[in-house]
Amino acid sequence: MNRVLSNISIKTSLTLFGNFSLLIIIIAFLGYRADEEGSSSLSEVDRGADQMRSVNRGQLSIANAQLFI
């Protein structure tokens, strides 16, 4: 292993370092995009839950009106 590392040129090591850095940047960007998409999806689910609560309140009001007639 030491022989392999000692035979690597500076150009090769910089290329490997650059590729590794690029890979880290790509993974960070994908994580950021996944976070944005997840946040958007959760806000849509929350909006749907608010609409369902409104529908349930309406149905409860109708049921109470029918019960007390």
C-alpha cells in the first residue's frame, strides 16, 4: 500500500481530490433538493388536513342539526 501511495503523482492526487470534492458537492446538493421537496410535500399534506378538518366540522354541524330537529 505504501508503494502505491508513494508512486502517485501530484497531478493524480489532485485529480482524485477534485473528483472526491465534486462527489461531496453533488451529494450535498441532492440532500438540499430532497429537503426542499419534502418540505413542500409536508405543507401540501398539512393543507389537505386543514381541508379535511373543515369538512368534518361541516358534517358534524349537519349531524347536530339533524339530531336536534
